[in-house]
Amino acid sequence: MEFNFEWRRLLLLAVLLGGFAILGGFSAPQADEEHSPARARKAWFYCVLLFKTGAACASVMDHYTGTMSHSNLRPAYVLLGGLLMGTGLLWMKILKDEVAKPPPFAGVIVYQGPCSKPQAVPSHLA
């Protein structure tokens, strides 16, 4: 395994990391009172690490095998990098959706006479 820091590959790495930054990957989610901030930051760190590793695999990694006729395992690294980046993005989306979700509705169902169906109102108005 070796690294190939050709300018096109470095440009690809910069584009991948820039896209991740545009999608909000480098901003840690703010945990609410239901979730632990330390655990959320730890999970966020692993998401970023997973994406960065995948981006490096897909862009700057080379692996030549064989002594007589060389073969390159780059397509396998590109596939592995794509899987790692996709997993990191999916995990990041799930993490941000779960940690930053609004609190559940705390209300009371009130019966208002001949109305056809009961209506939910916030508990401080009931």
C-alpha cells in the first residue's frame, strides 16, 4: 500500500472534504437534555473519522501486488472508500436527526362539546 499525492488526487480529496463540510459534517451536533453531549461528540468524531478515511482511500491510495506482472488494487480501495464515506454520511444524518430532534408534544386532549373529534392543545392552555 502506498500513497499517491498527484495533484488530481489531492484535488479530488479536497473536493470530497469540501463537500462534507458543505453538508455540515464538521459541525458537531448540539445535544439536547435527553442525550449526553459527550456521547454525541464521540459519535460525531467517529463519523468524521470514517468519512476522512473513506475519502483518503478513494483518492490517494494505491496498492500494487505481484512481482512479475503488477496489478493495482485501486478499484477495491475506491469501492471501500465509497462505502466508508456513505456509511459516515448516513451515520452523521441519523445522529443529527436523533440528537437535535424537538421534544415530544406534551399536551392534553380536551373534549369541546359537540365537536366531531377531540383536539389536542398544549398543557398550559388546558
